[in-house]
Amino acid sequence: MTDYTFDADYAKQYGIVCGTDEAGRGPLAGSVVAAAVVLPDGIVIEGLDDSKKLTEKKREKLFDVIRETAVACGIAEATHEEIDEMNILAASLLAMRRAADQVKAQLSEKGMEIGVVLIDGNRQTDFGVPSVTVVHGDAISQSIAAASVLAKVTRDRQMMEMDALYPGYGFAVHKGYPTPAHKLAVYEHGPCPIHRRSFLGFLERDREKLAAALEKKRNG
């Protein structure tokens, strides 16, 4: 469970706290999605935790609660093309900045502004306002955990849509992550338009193993 006093301590020093996190750094396909969230002072969202520790049903429920509760929230992405062009870390940070920019715009309409951005992890980027990295922040900070849920649910929903567009890869099951079944599907059918080309080195590296697995699959 997150510690609701964590964000409050930063709010005393900086003012409005915005938590940000991403989902989808590891998959072979699809975008990396980031979210940024500002929660009301003193709020405690029951059951909120690192999205990876929550069931899909719980995440879906919290998604709606967070959207309804947040003072401001943004959800953005960096595409698989951008990931291939700049690398996954740079793309993840780009998505976070885009999400934070949405929050800035929403707060500006209310005559408010971000005091500090709390970033899950240990990598800094320039948000144009003070920022602090928080290792395992999605398990500590409510605003980061809320961003984690928004990003994870959004990306999972995207991959469900991609499963309908590109059947045969199992996106609805593994959400693009490099499971053995997913790797075998890419080897068997070739990459589809949303695969990250820079993530497909396994096709050459594991060629013999994949060929053997495909033969076993075809022979029942």
C-alpha cells in the first residue's frame, strides 16, 4: 500500500505535487504509455498500489476512481516508431513529459501550476518545473501509483485493440511482452506493423531454438 503522507511532505515544500509513471518499457510491440496525476490534498484512495501488484479487475475499478478524483491527469504515449528512433528510455521520458504537459494545461485553466513532479524510477528529465526521482515510487507515492494505474490500464486496452487488428500474436494475452509464445509467433508470422524493430534481435539470436519450437508446434 502507498503512504499518503509521502506526497504531503513534498507538498509542504513545493506546493502542488504531480506523480508520473509509465507502462510498457519491456514489450516487443506497441507504444510506451505514461500518465501524470495530481490528487487532492489529504485524499486517500483505498486499495491504491503499484499497478503491477493489482489484479486487472482492481486496476480497472481504480482507473475510474482516479479519473473522477484527480485535480488533473494526463495520459500520453511515445509510439513504437519513436522507440526505435530514440531508444526506450528516451521514449519513456518523452511520454512522461507529454503527460505532464497535459496536467500543466489543465491546472493553468484553474489558475494553478505544478510545484514538483515525482518521477517513478531513477532517471531525470526536464519537465520545466522541479522534479524528484523516487525509486519504487509506485509503491510509495499515491500520485505515482495513480499514474501507474492509468498508464497500465490504458496500455492494456490499446493492446486488446491491437489483438483484433493483428490476430495470431496473442496481444490480448501477453500485452506485447516477450513471452515464449509471443516470440514464436513473431518468428512464425514475421513482425506486424506495431512491433518494435529494435527489440527483435532474438529472431537471429534464438533462431535455432525458435525453429525447433515451431517444428514441435506444427507436429503437435
